[in-house]
Amino acid sequence: MTVGTSLRVLHVYKTYFPDTMGGIEKVLFQLTQGLSGRNVQSRILALSPNSQPSVMARPEAEVHRYPITFQVASNPVSWQAWKHFEEHLSWADIVHYQFPWPFADLLHLGHRKRKPSVVTYQSDIVRQKTLMRLYRPMMFRFLNAMDCVIATSPDYLRTSEVLAQLVHKTEVIPNGLDDTSCPPASESLVAHWRGLLGEGFCLFIGVLRYYKGLESLVLAAAHVNAPIVIAGDGPELDRLRALAKAGAVTNVIFLGHVSEEDKAALLRLACVFVFPSHLRSEAFGMSLIEAAMHSKPMISCEIGSGTSYINQHNVTGLVVPPEAPQALASAMQRFLNDPEFARAMGSAARDRYEKLFTGQQMAASYDSVYRRILSQ
């Protein structure tokens, strides 16, 4: 449905499809797709290791890609993006940043031309503690310059030391996904995975990063009477394989990268979705949204982030302490032993998804924020 007068939004983030396929990229895709039906024209500014073509006309947005000049601590910088940023400001009615990306702070603070601006605070900066002390003054200049700061869950707003200083200008809009963004699996593909893995296994899907808590999952597997399927690639893969081999853990199956259709098939066959992230770098958990969308019960860890907003203990699944393999194993075994409990939690997860986490709800909420800011 077309809503309101036409407006133009410039979305700024360090990367986008097809270069990377992470959670924030998925949120940006879903948001711009949802906004296109609300009389909003979106443009995405992103950096790319392969910036040709430099402009991509995608259905959800026009994507402007600039080459990376150098990179410091996961913070890519582009001289070309700096040179052309003011042209994008002239086009836009409002600018929407995704935090953290310190180069975006420089883009905003270093150009005279200003437009009404919103930032989605996706995560605290957790790992780079030394650099954080140097960056902190600029970070607060940038965040205080925003017309509105968006937290992705009330849990993160409540527990973030940074957001605690910005409560007066912060609102909560959960990240969301629509059913249509996840292609269904064909019956033949489901049969393929059923033949390889059976049904009723415990499933993790995601990029294998340091904060995903997957060491605990591998250690827990020794106490679970079912396959533990880990789907995804990433920097931790070799270390996790070595850990499983060293512990003679034979029921952990590493699938590597899988397609969106494969993910749908695996979620259909799994008994429970396991998401053992143990650090606040896991600020939300888009994989949990996908599991809830597929009516799967979930297991996650209490880390004071949005994971416990998506997965509510004894409502949509179980929440256990972080880095506690035995508690993780007990939670998995409970779902495996009690199919009715698993079905009830999965049904509640789907209900909560429909109530809070659809892409259309996210797009409508941002559209309302944009228009309110512009009207002021």
C-alpha cells in the first residue's frame, strides 16, 4: 500500500549484497523492499572489494558501491565514498545510518551539508576495547547529532551503556523479515536432506564467528542423543572441526555454506534451533527470526541482548547461561525427549514472529519515524 507523500532515503552501511550476506545486509534488503511499497525511494551507499558495477539497480534499491581504500579493525574506509557523499546528500530527504561503522561517523560529521538523520544502533562495540577509547568522543558526537536513534530491542536499550546516555532520543524498532524473503524448499530438496540427516536433529545456521558460542555447542554434543547440524562457513570452522575431532565427538555434522532453499529444508526437518552466542556482539540474531518464522522452538543464551527478546524462556523456547555446555545439552535433550513441548514452543515462536518481527511492520515503523522527523 502506498502511504504518504514521496520521500527519498539514503541508507549508509559498510557492505551490502551481493558482496556479503550477513544479518544487517538482510535487514537493509527487507527494509528497503518494504519501504518501496510505501512511496519511499531508497538508495544504498556501501563499500565493496569489487566495486564494478559501481551502480546496481536492484528491485529494492539503487546501490552505489565504492572501492575500499584501506581498512582498520573491521572498519573499511573509502576516499571515493568521501568525495561523492555530498552528491548523495543533495539527492536525499533523510539519511539512515547503520551503527557501528566509524567511517559513517566521519561521513556525517565531515560534510557541511546536513540532512535529517536516523541511526539504527545494531550493536555495541565489544571486541576493540583499546580503539574504543580513542573512538568514543567521535562516536558520541555522531550519535548526539542524530535526530533519532533506533534500538532493535528493549533488552538492548536497557543493557547498553552507550544507549543509556541516549534514552531521550531512542526508540525501539525490531529488525524484521517477511516470509517472502525466504524461498520455500521443494519436496525433492527436503527429501534429499532427510536422506542425509534424517529428522529431529538439532540445528544451528549462521556465520561461524568468535561470538557464536559454537565451542559450547560442540562440547554439548557429546551429551545429546541426536545429530547436531552446523550449517554455515566462517573463520571458526577449522577450529571447531579440530575441537570435535580432539574430543571424539561424532554426532556433529558441519555442512559448510548452504543456500536459502537449503536453510528452509533444514529448518523444516530440525527438532530445535540452537543459537549459543555468548557475547554481546550478538546484539539481535536474525537467524532466530528465521527459526521463529518456520515455527521452530529455539535455544539461546542469556547475554542481555535482543536474543532473549526474540526467544522468550518457556514461551518460544529455552534460554540457558552462556558458555555452559551441560545446560545447552540438557535443553536440547528436553526438546528431543518431548515432541509435544517442542511443537507448543514452535507454535508460540511463530505467533510472536507474526506479532513483532515481520518486515512489513519494520518498514511501517521506520516510515513513520522518517515522516515525523521531516514534519518537525
